[in-house]
Amino acid sequence: MKKQLLFLGAFTVISFGVFAQNNANPDNVKVWLKPAGGTTQTGLNGYMPTKVDTNQWYNFTDESANFYVVFRSFSSEKTDLVDYNFACFDASLHTGITDPRIPTKDLMQKKLQTGAIFKHSLNLPSSYINPTDSKSFFTVKENAENQIYELMYYDTSFESADHQRVQTYLSLKYGISLLEKNNYVNRYGEPVWNIGLNRNYNEHIFGLARIDDFGLIQKQSVNSLQPVLTVTSLSDFADEEYMLLGDNAGKLTFVENENEMILDRQYVYQNHGSEKNIVLKFDYTQIENFDTDKIYALRINHGSTEFDVEKSQDYLGRIADGNLIFDNVTVNDYGLITLTNVTNTASFDEMEWVVSEKMEIYPNPVEAGGKFHIDLNFNQSTDVDVYIYQVNGKLISKNRLNAVTQQTFEHSVTTAGNYLVMVYAGGKLNTFKLLVK
């Protein structure tokens, strides 16, 4: 007869105390199933599911057992992930779980579909540990509606800090937010996400990290449950450096704030390490009433979690492949990230425009109907996008130039006024102000 064990499905409450983390060292992992090689857009944060060998038996080797399983389940019914086979009875780790911190069945189902981390700790009677005749062992189940990405079996007892360490690694690798927001810690037990910085921004935590203990260098990530914002690092990470993001669970729609139209969902970043340059990419198909003919800017209030137009560092975005992209964004210790819909480009007069020494726009001013030119010179073949916006932020022209080394771009505007010309090439956004008389 198979007994069904009760699992919390995510993580029990863990308090900060003594940080040993000795047992969580990967050298102590008895069985470690990792993702299959390669990357995929349809997997979990770019990873592919592990290849399950259902014929492989794994012996229990100690009275203490700690399991972690990362998976996705598309089944509406309870299905087994791992079967435990003991001398006296059988049991299983399965998807039919509940958790009081997940209030609705629909939300639980969505979490299972988009990615979940299960933890299970066992204290086995010594009589169960008999690897010689394989009376006590476990097997990993294969199911067409389940995808297992990673399984870790430790045959040692865990302190709270050990659990936090493993959870931090798995959460940041797969973009799965921990239910206990204070469980993100480094090797020394120090928090890498400060929940008290601003308690309004502790939702959908994800980010980048390098954790050499587990062989993790995560330089691109998106939250599995809310895949709206993707972050990519242009900078290298040293061991135990972390850059995490959390949001306020705001709606994916623009609202008025300080006479600006801003995305109701705002983000806080927390960076533990050296200053980083990152790329932020919004999937605008998930944003209500997003207008691809408008211009958008990112306002970042460094060293603050309050929105302040006067003190923000600003970046202009570009639209490509269904995404709104902000290149070469600088982050230091912490700050608030706000997406704005620009309705008046004159409000960005103080922005530090990025201008390449290899580009020049002329004549400027130019007569209405007359042609202006941009000289493009690159040391290798480069694709170029040229955007022209009215002063109210409306896109009036977009042009793609392929494989440019040396070329002069020509264009004319028939209506007098102030315009913003943006040239994206070689990973840089070059911005010019154009006066048409």
C-alpha cells in the first residue's frame, strides 16, 4: 500500500540564526540530477528539463534525507514526482499539495505550471537504511505532463541556513520566487535581499548571481510567474555577487503620477557587488494599451525607493521583436525603476544623451521638406535602426539599415518643429535633437 505524505509544496518558515551552511555544500549532494544541456525559450528561465531514467534506483544512505525538486506540472490531477520505497511501505512526493500562503487553487495551479521548488526533509528509522539489499530507495517518475529540471538529495541533516542556501541557488537559477522573502542569503548567511528596504516591493523576486559553490553564473533572468521583465548583465560577476529585482505587484497599465504616465508596476533593484551595466527588456505584449508608436523612458532613482522625477537618471527605450528594450542601464547599491510613457520630449532636456563619435547629423536646423543626413561609420558590418519622434513622443518613422559599414542615411520631415532622432547600432542608443524650420 502506498502512503501519500503531506508536503508544503514550497518552503517552511525559516528564521535567521546560526549560519553554518556546511551541510548544504554541493560536495554533500548524494544524487544531483541537473538540466539537460543547451538552452530553450520554452523551458524554465532558459533551462531544459533533466533526462529522467525511470529504471535507476537511488539508495537511501543515511537516516537524514533532504530533497529539493524543481519542476513544472501541467496536470490538473495529482501526479507523483518521486517514489519512496521502504521496507515496510511506499510513499511519494507529488504535486497534490496545498499551502496557506497561496490563497487560491487557481494561483497554486499557475505556480505549478510556471515553475515550483519542492523541499522535503525525512528522518528515517535506522532499520530503513539497508542499501545492501536495496530495501529502501527512491525513483524519479516520468510523466508527459510533468517536467523535472533539477533534483538534489542530501543524506545529511540540515540547519535552517543550509535550506536557505539551497533555496537561494535554485530560486535565482530558475527565476522562481521564494515564498519566504528573507531566505535569500549568500555563503556567509548574510541577506542579499533586504525585505525591510521597502516592504511594498517584495513581490516576484528574481535576478542575477554568481555562486561558485553550485557552479552558477546566471547573467540573464526573468520571473517564472510574471515574465514581464527580463534582465541581462553586460558586466561580469565575481563569486557571491548578486543583483536582484522585486516589484510592487502593480497593474500592467499606465497611470498618472507627478504629471507623468508611469507603469503602475514599479521595481526595486538591490545590488550586492560592484556597479553593473544591465539591459532591461519589457515584454510589451503583456502591458495594457501599450502603443508602439510612442516613446518610452526608464527613470531610475538610485539610492531611493521613492519616485522623484527631479532626481532620476533617465534612459530612452527602443522597440524590437515584441519588446521595449533599455540598453546599458547602470545599477549600483539599490534604487527604484519606473517605466514612463513620454508625452513631451522637452521634459528630458537634462538627459545625458549618448552620442557616438562616429555619427553626425546635418544640417541641423534643416528646412521643412529638406533632407537631413546622418553619417554612419563602423569598423565592422552593423545593423542600424533609425527612429524619428515628434516632440509629443509619437513615432513618425522607423528605418532599418542592414550590414552597414559606411553609409549616409537621408530623410526629410515636412512639418516644422522639434524632433528626436534615435539611432540604435552596435548595442548603443545614439540620440540627437533635430530642429525643422
